[in-house]
Amino acid sequence: TVLDLVDFCQVLVEELQLSAGDSYNLNFVCRGCYEAYLDENLLQHILTNLLSNAIKYSPQGGNIQFDLFCNGETATFRIQDCGIGIPEADKAKLFTSFYRCSNTGKLPGTGLGLVIVKDAVELHGGTITVDSTVGVGTTFTVKLPINLINKSDRPAR
Ligand code: ATP
Ligand code: MG
């Protein structure tokens, strides 16, 4: 499907902000963004899982920063939180089924979200990386190859 990446991300952020309520602040910024051919359902899965994790694993009042950068070939989505972080020893198993980190405590979950995210990213021919420090926060970065739409081919809106 042809997606307007900015519109798509903005709508998603508004929906998640509504369900998260006033105790969280989601901030979305984008740079150099286009319409592109991407699978809407896969992208929805990827971003919803990562953003809802960012909310769930952050204290109330937490800021979540969501950035989208595009160049001609790649869309880079970065989701950054100031939450509990991921312990070094847990990082290797993060993307395996039913795995939950040792500091997850009573926060609910099944440990499947990131497995689905990784599958969806790889189906897109993309990559996912994580950078995290316990007590400081976590950043997930997803890079997806995009096929830009030639401006003259864009449907009128
Ligand atoms: P669900 O299947 O409902 O998403 P889940 O959130 O436990 O359950 P994943 O989304 O796969 O499962 O995440 C796996 C584990 O990774 C989590 O249990 C949590 O310990 C850790 N984790 C994921 N995202 C974050 C984050 N943003 N900050 C800290 N820990 C995280
Ligand atoms: Mg999850």
C-alpha cells in the first residue's frame, strides 16, 4: 500500500496518547518524510508494540520520544523512553518467544510483542536494534527500506 508515513505515524501517536492518558507524554518529530510503499498492517504492528512497550516500561510522567527520519532509501523509526531499561544479561534473549526481562516485576505481558516486531521488520527487509541502560532508558531503532513514490505518480488529494 501507498502510505503517507507522517500522517500514519501522527494518527498512531494520537491514538496511543489518548489511551495512555495525561500521565505520559508522547512526542513525535519527523524529518525528510515521504509517501512510500509499505505494508500498513506490518508497520502498525511494529510501531504499536514498540510505543506501547515504551509506555508500559516507563514511570508515570515519562516522556516518550518518537522520531522518523527518511532519506531516499530508508525510513528510520526511533522510539526512545526514560523507563526501567533492559539489563545487559537479558539483551541476548530479548527477541525470543515468551522472554521477559529480570526487572519486569509485576508489569503484565506475555513476552511475544518483540518477537512479532522482529518478524515484521524482517519481512520488510529491515533491521531492528536496541540501546538500553537500566534506570536510564531504552531506544529501539527500526530501519526499513522504502520505495519512494515519484511525485508525478502521486494520487491527487
Ligand atoms: P507483550 O507480549 O504483551 O508485548 P511484553 O511486553 O512482556 O509482553 P515484549 O514486548 O516482547 O513482551 O518485550 C519483552 C521484554 O522486554 C519485556 O517483558 C520487558 O522485560 C522488556 N522490554 C521491552 N521493551 C522495553 C522497554 N521499552 N523498556 C524496558 N524493558 C522493555
Ligand atoms: Mg510488549
